Amino acid sequence: MWLKHRELFLQEMIRLEGRCNRLAAQSCSECNCPSPEYRCRDCLGSEIYCSPCILLAHVRHPLHQLEKWNGQYFERISLKTLGLHIQLGHTTGQICLNPRRVFNDDFVVVDTHGIHEVSLDFCNCATAQSHIQQLLQILWFPSTTSDPKTAATFRILEHYHLLSFESKVSAFEFYNALSRMSDNTGLLPIKDRYDSFTRMIREWRHLKMLKRSGRGHDPSGVDGTVEGECTVLCPACPHPGKNLPAVRRGISTDISTVRWLYGLFLTIDANFRLKRKAVSSDSVDPSLSCCWRYFVEDKAYKDFLHSGVDSVQEKSTCSSHNAVNMADMKSNHGLTTTDLGTVDCARHNMKLPNAVGDLQKGERYINMDYLFFSALRHTVLDTLNVSYDIACQWHKKLLHHMSAFPISMHLSHAVKTISFFMQKFHLPAHIEQCQTSFSFNFKNGVGRTDGEAPERGWANINPVASSTKEMGPGARRDTLDDYFGDSNWKKVVGLGHAMLHKIKNAFPERENHREAFKDLDDGLRGEYGPTLKQWREQVEAWEYDPTQPNPFERKAETVTMASVRLELAREDEINLQTGTCLALHEDCTPSILISTGLELEEQQRQMKANRAGLGVHATDDQEGKMVQQSNTLRWRIDTWMKMQELYMLSLAALRVSESSVSGSVTAAPEAIKLWLPSQISRNAPCNSRLQAIRWKLRYAQGHDALRSLRSNLRAQTAILKYKDRNLRGQGANTRARNTLKAVEARIEAAASTYEYAHKALVVLSPRVNQTGWHSSLQPLDRADVRSMTDLLWGETEGTRKLSWIWNMRGVAANEIDKDNASEDMRIEWCKARAQAMRWAEEVELLKEEMRRILQFLEWDAQRWDERGLENTLEDAGEDEREGRMAYANRQASLRRMLAESFKTSWTDTLALVDTFDHNSLVAQQDMDMDT
């Protein structure tokens, strides 16, 4: 669509290079003075004015960019050249009786329109304020406090501040863009104020932090700021005194059963991209915020690290983790900081106060210990859930390491419950024991937490690495502090949508996994009630005391390649024996007739498979064997069909009708239609006894096929595990692949047999009035044919559901105790139970977090209300007091509007969840009363 108007756009852009309306341009648009020459690029419209009028129009817009018509084209010209003077210290247009010109008439202002040179006069009257105040009162930020010659407008500082958060553009790139806006040819000299701009940006970041954290309202002033006070806290996390009811602040014994709801989730990680080169020093470039936000206090941190400089990093006893084993060997040539360590809120991805620190030589325990204990100084909660990608190693000597720390950083571990986890994405890299002992999926009270919060946050901060690595230590810490603060604030204002999305996902998942577990549990309870009770007791004992045997771990692997090959060979032997010695008695009973028909049907399917696998270039020997098998099968079918017509008299007519349609072409034996009872039209006569027998045999055939399917899937899993763990070399892997192909063929055959049986049961069930069989013999999709541990696309360990083929309804009495099936089923039952519990916990956690968010925002609003009270601002002047009150009222109103917005968006979903839970509780109580 736009391409049709492309020419129009181009012509209008070119037309604007001239005076546009030559007749109107013959006189000034304001005073009608002849031959006007000036127009403004930033004002609305393209009118041309004379010099006095353009100056008068820009008394309040001294940073606009002007152009002058030189008779041929417009050229750039500044308001300073036209004689505009900016007078400070008075209202606009008022004459100062004692102005003071900037030294050498040299003042530069950085603004969104570019970099400007202006004529500036300070007020030097007797009542005049300082030069700094005069600049700040017109929203210009001075670059120095002593005789400033450069300033940046509040507008450009705010513009770059937000742009840097969103685009990660460096100050150097941004300043160069402003310079090119002033002159993109290099012909005009633009004064370089880059160093001044970076200094002003850093000071602006610092002042915005102090303002937003309420330090301007505190009687103690900026110097009274304590560690971590300027952080943006996570409203969803538990904060005693802020968003926890009074009875819960200490987590009293009265509510010990729901203690997990008020636990704090922490996660530890390191970023290997946020390096810093060996430039500058702390003495030359100190931090402005000085541990008031997310970084730890640098001097105490480095002194502690220096005291443990000789400590040796313990080697990993799990997988070979580079973070552990290579920490002491990591190169730091040319770097003072190799990494950045953090402790975050694990559920909402927010940085914690005093929980960020530089790593000097990789991810060493001594660094991460300090960050962990530093973060915990700001909480008194007794329940801690701590995740770390090497928690299996790190937690072992954590409390022992604590003895080397200052007393103020010690944990009272006697009254604290600390559980250690590993992030879900990192879990598969660990040994099997760690995968079950430190998994979020299997421990109570953690919901669907995954611990991967920092990994999501690094993607946002990593682009800053290219600029912060060149900074001095103080500037880098202040800049990263500001980025972390903005990240936290964005998550706060996004909590409404984020929490709604989570609970909309968690609620149906809870119901799905609850039903899936109930289905599995019901399927096992009938035949294996005592075993099920034993499993429940075992998993509950482990949940209460992790030193008890872990029910999620496999005790022993008894299936080997040799045992699988032996079992397959024995099955082949049985199939050969039964397949070649098919006896047809002269006195054939109906049951023998139908069972023989089923065997012939199976042999037809096998013949089709064999013929399909023969290939294009089959040998004479292979062709000969296939012909022999085909002849044998045809003879058996012919013999059986003669017996069949004795019991099913209408078949002769059906076969004659079929042969007349197909012609004289002789069908291959595997394509001959057997006309079993389920293949005959309901209107055609068929012996009811034959149909009943057919039903029983088909029902048994379906369960036999399922049993074979489960057995071969377990064998397939065992072979794959054995292959991955033990086999090396091409020869061994080739033999294993051949074995796997044989197993896969049996899986395919069992699935095909089941599908035939199920189709027959669907046809026969209304004829013989059979119902209730669908619960144990369901339709089989290809996605259902998977082992207990297989995941479908998009599923994870915590969201996957067991295929219905493993519900064990109608299994043989000895199947669950065969080939480790009991252990496999115990593990999968425990996992299904854990998944249902985690999703139920997730819903409860989300409901509690939503309540905490609303209460925290109200607490924060009340805190701003108190800061804005007039009696707390008596020491301030009238204008300052009004400014403080206005800012406090605006902040309090903002928190309440956020809370109201969140509450409104959550109301309907929470009401639905509560109604559903209430109805489920009533139904459960009614069932309990009935029993």
C-alpha cells in the first residue's frame, strides 16, 4: 500500500528543503517584514520569520535548531549567533540588574536536539542563589559544582537513562549520535563534552536511586542510608513486617503444617561475561552508592577474600563440573574481575540486597559463600529453599565454612530449615543420585519452582558487558546496580500479568495431573493394595527424613544385554514351535475354530511384515523361503476355511459374492479375508456362541498385546541405558543396534495386534452386550507407545504424564514382579504422585504470592504516606516541603493504582479457583461420609 505513495513522500521531503510557499515567504509570518530568512526545525510548521521575531519566539525554547536562507538553500545557524542570551535566576523575560556572563561566553548544553553552544548569564544579585541551583531550576544538570561550563537537560538524561535500559546503548555511542545530529558532515567544530556527559549520567543514576528510595524524605539524609536500603524489593517474596500477617512473621508452631508457604526461595549463579579489565582502581574511581543496593560492601568483601587466599577448592565428587574443578585454574590475565556472582529470588527473578559481588578467579566457594551469607542478613525467615547448579558439592561444607565469617553473617541453623536444590536445566549433567536427591520435582513445599531465574536475567544484562568491562570499579558497580534496579522494577510492574499467566497455566495442570495420578493409583489399588501402601509409606518416610532410602532411585539393574538376547531367543523358539505345528482336529470345537482364526490373522500380519522387509534385491534363498511360508499359510487358511463354513453357513455366499467382485485374480495368502465374527456385518447371520467366544479371545488378545508391549518397552529402555553406560566402539554399538531393531519390531507387532483386537472389540461389544472394558483397553495412539520415562514434545519431568498403557488394569498376576517391573512402577508411581503434589502446591503458592503482592504494595504506599506527612518535613522550606509532599503522594498513589490494577485482573481467575476448590472439598466430604 505504501509503495503507491512512495513518490509523494519523496517529493514532499525534497520540497521541504526549499521555502515551500514562495509567495508566503516574501514577508515574515509574524510581523510581515519583507525578506524573512529564518525558520526553526523543531517548531511546528515551516513558516519563515525575520531575525527579531525568531528570537522573540525562542526566548522559552533556547535549544531549538534554526536555519537561514542564503538565497540558494537553508544553512544551519545557532540562536547564540543571532544574539539570544539566556538569563538565569529570574522568570523568563525579566531583566536582571546584575547579570554575570559565563567565562569567555563558552557554555555547552547537551539536549535531545543535539549539542548546543549558548550565551548564558547567571544572576549575580544580592539574593541570587548559587550557579548550580540556578541551572537545576531550569532543569539543566551541571557537569561540575565549581564554575560549570557544561550542562545536560533533564530531558536528555532521562531519555538516555531509559534508552540504556531497553537497548543497552553505551554512553559513547549515544553521545556520538547526538554529535552527528548537530553536524553530520564533520565540517563544523562540535565541542567534545563526552567525559562531562558520562559523569552527569552516573550522577543522574545515583540521584534517581536516592529519590526513588525515599532518602530525600529521611531526616537522617543521604548519609543515614544503610546497606541494601535502596533496593527494589520483590513484593511476592515473604517479608516479615511488610506482607506477612503478624502471626506468621515468626512462623509459629500453630501453622507448622503450612510453613512451606512462607519459605524464601533463593538461587545462586555466576555470569562469566560480565568481566572487567584491569583499569583504574577503587581509590581513583570509588562507588557512589557504597553497598546501598545490590553489590556487597567492597572493602569488607575483599578483606575477607584476602584472608582466605590460601584456601583450596574442593574437587567435585559428582560430574566433572568446571565451575568447581577449574575455579583455581581460571586465567585472569589482564582482568581484575573474571565473573559476577549473584543471589536472586528464585521464583520471581529479582536481585536481592547486598547479594551481588565480583569474582576474581572463577566461581570459587569462598566468593559464593560470602554472597550467600550477605544476602541472608536481610531476612529472618526460618524456611530457606536454596538452589545452585553445583549444590550437591557446595552445600557439604557450607556450615563449616560459616565459622570463618563475621558473627553478623552467621546463620542460626538450629532453628532454620534449609533445603538444597539444583536448577532443573542443569540437573541432567549430574549423576543419577544427585538428580533425585536435589530435584525440585520430588521434594515437598516447592511447587513448580525451577531455580533458573538468573539464567533468564543474564540475557537482559549480557549486552552491557561490552561497555562495563572498560569502566573503573566504582562506575561499573554503580552502572550494574542501576541496571539490576531497573530490572527489578520492570518485574514489579509486570507482576499483574505474570502471576495471572502462571495461575491460568497451573490450575488446569493441577487438575490434569491429579486425575492422571488418581487413574494410576486406582489401577494399582485393586490387585496391589499392600504394595501400594508400602510405596506410600516409603516415599512419605523419605520426604520427612531425606536420610531414609530414596524411593525415586533404582536399587539395581538386573537387565543386561545378555539377558535380553536370551529372552528374545526363547520367544523366537516358542513362536517357531507354535507357528509350524498348527494342529487342525477333525472334531473341531468352536473355541478351537476362533482361536485358530486369530492365530492365522496374526500370521498374515507377520507375513506382510516379512514381505515388506524382503527388499528389492532379495536372494534366491530368501525368495524360496518366502514362497514356502506363503504356501504353508495358504494351505492352513484353506483347511481352516472348510471348518469355518460348518459353523458359519452364510460364509459361502459371502465368499462367492466377494470373488465375483474381485474377479479371477488369486489373492496372496496374507490378503485373504478370514471373515471372523467381527468382520461380518451385523445383519448377516452369525452364531451367537461364536461371537461370545470371539469376544473372550479378542479381549484376552488385547491384554496379551499390551503385556507384550510393556515388556518390550522395558527391554528397550534397559538396552538403551546399558548401551549408553557400558558400550564403546563400533562393533559393540552395531550389535546393540541390531538388538534394538529386533525389540522395536516386536513393539510394532504388539501395537499392531492390539489395534486389530481393539477394533474387533468395538464391533463385537454391542453384539454380546459387553460394557466397561474401555477403561483397561483404550484406543492406542502412536504417542501412547512409549516407555515410562519418555517425554512427549514440550513436556518436562514436572509436566509429563504416564501413558495409559502403564495403568496396569487387567495385568497378569506376576507381571508387576517381573523384570524389575515392580521397581519401575514404584518409581513412576512416586513421580506421578510428586507431579500432582507439586502442581497443587504451585496453585497454593501463587495464591499466597498474589496476596503478599497486594499487601506489600499497600505497606509501601503507607510508607510513602508517612514520608509525606507535613509534621515530618518541618525542617524544610515551603517550596521544598511542597515538593516532598507531592512526590510522596504520587508514589503512594502509584502503589495503590498498581495494587488495584493487579487485583482487578486477578479477581475472576481467583474466584474460579476458589469455587472449584470449594466444590471439590464438599464432594470429598460427601464421599467420606458415604464410606
